[in-house]
Amino acid sequence: MKERRKRTLAKLIGDMRTKDFAEQYDLDASYLSQILNGHRGMGEKAARTMEIKIGLPEGTFLHPSVEGVSGEHGDNQGQESNVIAADFTKKPLREGEMRITQYDLRAAMGSGQLPADYLDVLREITIHRSFFESAGVSYTSASQLAVVTGWGQSMEPTINHGDPIFIDCGVTDFVSDGVYLLTWDNLAYIKRVQKVSKTELKIISDNRNHDPFVVNAEDVIFHARAIMVWNGKKL
């Protein structure tokens, strides 16, 4: 199956450079090269994520049927491919629009969630830049924006349980007081963080029923800064 997925990928890339194909669909060029070279296999989760990012019908990579595709030695040259036919071109963005990936990640606002080993892509959301500009929200770059889901009540009323949260993955260090997606004690959180000293940080819940606590700054891993809640609240 992994060999079929590799051949399907090669067929989709065709005469394009792997780097150009990766840039077109916001993929990792080195990851694609490893698959094509046979140094890495494409698992089921990665296959489904690839389908979503490229805009393929479900099953194109999950359960490919590519017996008719030419092999490495050209044994099948001249035969017709039975790769699923599809329009691989994404709907072009209009001026001012950008695509933001929503990941299947529940970031706890209470006692913490075990972070996933692999993040599934749920969907891609098209947002106009004015959505952030009108709220005075800044970010490192559009390509670094993503959406995760808040889980729990400890950040109410700022963030409610189940709220989608826009995060800036370009911020992976504590830069100033604010709300961050972080890992502490092997659990993932969305929490407000405040600097106490050069070596200590205060982890704060906006819900006053949850007491803040102080941790060693070296024990905290910052994954992203939360910049805005789906309902329009700036963080």
C-alpha cells in the first residue's frame, strides 16, 4: 500500500519540481522527497492529510489503485493509468484572503490534555485579512496561523469550552504576557502566562475559580501564541 501511495504521489507531481508542488499545496518538500525516494512510508493519517491539503477525493491516497501507472523501470509504459481523476487545483484566493489550517487538537484550559503524536487536519478555513486587522490583531505571517479547539472552563469568560482559537505558530518562545498554547508536565494547555522573574512564569486561568500557579520557565514548551477567539475576542 505504501508503494502504491508513493507511485500515486509521483503521478500527481508529474513533471513539476517536488519543491514547486510542495509550495503550491503548503507541504513539506523534504517529506515528499523522502517518500518518493523510498526512505519513508506514507501512513494512513498522513495519506488523509495529504488528500485534504491537495483537495483530492477521499481514498486517493488512503486506498490508491495504481496498477496502470508506469513503474520505475517503465514496465507499464503506454498503459493507461487508473489513478482517480480529480481537479487538483484549489479554489484561488481572492485579494486579501488567506487559508488557515484547523488541526484536530484539543488544548485544555483546565487540567491539561495529552498532546497527540500526530495532528490530523480537520479542514482549511478561508479568512479575509480584515478579520484580524479590524480587531487590531498582529501575527508573524499568514502561513504560521492555525486553529485549535479550547477544551474546558478555566479560561471563561475569555474562551468558552469548544471555542476555536486562532494561534500564531511563529511564536515559540515567551515574548510578553499573553495567552499561549504550551506544554507543561507533558500536558498541553491554553493558558495566560505572566513573567514572574528570569526563571519563573505564572500560569493563569481567567476563570477565578482556578488558582494560578508558578512554574520553572525551563519546564515550559511554547508551541504558539493564541491571538484571537473565533467569536472575535482578541487575546
